[in-house]
Amino acid sequence: MAPPEVTAIIPVYNDRESLERALPASVGILSTISPSFEIIVAEDGSTDGSAAIVEAFSRTESRVRLLHSDKRQGRGRALNRAIREAQGSIVCYFDVDLATDMQHLPELIGAIRDGYDMATGSRLMPDSDIVRTGGREIASRSYNFLVRLFLSSTIFDHQCGFKAFNRERILTIIPTVRDTHWFWDTELLVRGQRKGFRVKEFAVRWRAGKGTTVKAKDIFSMGRAILRLWWQIHVSKD
């Protein structure tokens, strides 16, 4: 059997309620985009029965498979593992709460078909349509400004959980990405740009999921991560 064209990855950690909506919605939209796809649920040590939801769904939908971890790895490690396990030549991932409107998935996958190495949705472009609290908006814009300033990125929004890659190309830089959790997205985009990858960023419609808040410790952690990557690139030459 020929491998699928598209692998869609859904990273999951204690997201049972969101999974029950995301799985059928993902199968539905992917069926309109490609005749050949698979969905990998990268389940990262959940304790709420998320794995059981995926296993039950996969019994009636063979294109869905579970990639389970007994222990929490961190979002970055879970995505690295899923990308390596993916069979599609195009790999995408999106957040399980479907915060980014799935109407944008054809454009995301289409960008890789058109020859881009990486594609990402953006909540911070002029045409973006987003709803979130003022505190999160300020934190996000400040963070992304610092990434562009210190790491010479041309991307407006590094952390939108809605990305796609040419799998063959992305596998060449995954070994260099050190972050294992939330900074993984940013580091991947920065290192890809430094390798000369073609990146498409486009505006999306996005709505904040339940329970998503910004804490002071998160802001400081992201700031330290930016400085750490700057050091790796410019001083230690990693």
C-alpha cells in the first residue's frame, strides 16, 4: 500500500473533551483535502482517558492512530516523535482545541504542495481575526517582537499551533532543536529560516480555547528561551 500524502498530528495532554470533537472534525476536513491521509494523536502521558478515546475511535476509523507515551515527554518531544513516525510527505499539526479555524487547513497543506518547506498560521498579521484577552495579546506581541529582534526571524507569530512541513526537509533540522516543550515551535521556525527554508505565513481566524491563560512565569520562561537560543546560535554556534 502506498504511503499517505498527508500526516496530520494532534498533540494531546489530558484533552479528552476536546478530542471527542477534534477527531471527527479532522477526518471530515482532511477527506476534502487529500484522498490519502493519516492522523497521529501524539498523546503525552495523559491521565484523563484521552488514550482510550483515540483507541475507540481508531477501531472504526483506520486512518487514525495513537502514539502513546506512559510518561510526560513535553510537547516538543511528542511532536518530534510523531514527525519521525509520520508516513506522509506533508506533515502538519494543529492544536486539539481547534482554536485555529479548520477552514484554513487547505491553505496550510497547499503551501507545502506549492513548494514551501514550512507553513504557519498567524494571529498577528493585519488580516488575522482573533479573539483573546488583552493580557494575552500584549504578551504575544511582545514575545514575537523579541524573537524577531534577537533571532532575526521574519515571522510575525511563532507560537500559533497550526503548522505544516515538507517532512523530508524538516527531518534535517529536528536533531538540532533542543527545546522539548512550548518554545519548540519558535526554535523550529528560527532554525528553518537560518537553513534557507522557504516559509509561508498567512492570516487565520483564531479563538482562544478554554483555560488558556498567561502567567508571569510563562513570560519569563519564554524570555529565557529566546536568550538561550541566541547564545546557541551566535556564541556556541550550535
